[in-house]
Amino acid sequence: MPVRNQPLSDRFPGSLRLLVGSASELLWPTRCVGCEKPATLLCDGCRASLPWIEQRWACPTCGAPFGYLTCTECHGDWPARATVAALSHEGAAARLVTCYKDAHELRLAPVLAAAVATALDEASGWPAADGSPRFEPGDVDAVTFVPATPEAYARRGFDHMEPVATALGAFLGLPVADVLARGSASDQRLLGREERRENIRGSVRAVDDVSGMSLLLVDDVLTTGSTMGACAEALLARGARRVSCAAATRVW
Ligand SMILES: [Zn+2]
Ligand SMILES: [Zn+2]
């Protein structure tokens, strides 16, 4: 069983913790994910240049930028009620995600969650396909997240969306419902959209009853949507009343 990623400094008490914190900063100094500037995780310049998706023009169904009127990404075929993606998956935004999950920079979890919360706030002012707001804070019962594949969990040593969902839940004042489980599926990377969807559909399930719940399903990167779509279908199959999706970045 992999050990949960805990900062080295948290394992020591008091002054020793300070010392270990300084030592790890000397050995592995903090660098900006966008430009490697020292002493910051995301410098002011990279923060200002993040490629935010303008929610007004985004596809309300799959969150693709500029898909508001005609979306070539999802063609309206999507199980969730609405999807909000915060950033276009490029530049510092893409590095933010890879640095978080592959370089174990867990301090970026609240940064990713803050990006999602910001986009949700903006999206609450724009309609979903059914005419209701794309995000309705008062209507959501809990945040849930797309679980890592068993292979990714073993490789990284943590379920990478859990800390992001926890931070997002704290921002929104919502509990986190850890209800999705995922088995192995073939490697998705070489598959087309329909093949991806079929491949993953059988590998995701909701392990708890979510009858009557309105859930906000969150993931880091939304590409074809096959993974998130399968998770949304699994939640609806276990009785969820409503599923809305959110992603930190969107590939398009
Ligand atoms: Zn920078
Ligand atoms: Zn779309």
C-alpha cells in the first residue's frame, strides 16, 4: 500500500520541523511551475498570463472554449448537465497540472481548486443547455472526484484528485463524497473518442448509493471527456439526481 504523500516537515515536531523545512528548501528549492523563477510556486507574471477560458463563450455541455453556439468537441452528446473548465490546457496551466500530479507538488492542490472555484463562480452567471445556471452553489450537495486508475495510483502513491476535491469542498463549503472506484482499462491514449468511451465505461462504478444527490464531479484535465462522462454515468446509475462537471484544464 503506497504511503500517502506527506510533506517531510510535517513528520517532525516544533523547531525540528522548521529545520527540516529549510533543509528541504535548500535541496529542492521552490520554483515557479511556469518559468522556474525561484521562491514561488506560481509567480505573478505566470499567474497573470494563465489561459482562462471565458465562460460566456464556452460550451455549456462540455466546457470547450468558444463552443457556446456550436461545439465541435461534444456535439451535445454528454451525460452530465453542465461542464465548467477553468483553463485551456497549455503553457503554465498544463505545467501546473503535471507538476502537481507527476512531480508530487501537493501545495498546488489548492491552486488548482482555486482555479476551478473561480471558473464556477463565473459560470454561475451563464445558462446550461437546460436553461438553469451552469453552476448553482445552493443546489450542490457534495463534491466528488474522478478516481485515479489503479496503475496511476500505484505510480504516484496518491489519488491525485482527492486533495483538489478536498480543497474545492473547503472553498465552496461542501463535503467531499469519495464514491467512485475505478478498475483497470486499456491505455486510452491511442484510442478514438468512441473507443475511449467504451473502454472506460465498464471500469468505473459508484460504490455508494447517491440517490437523490446533486453532485459536482471534478477532474484535473478534460480531454475527450470519456473518463468524466463514464464517471457521470456511474453516478447517475446509482441514483444521483444531478451531476455537474468541473475541470481545472480543458484540452481542445
Ligand atoms: Zn513564473
Ligand atoms: Zn461541447
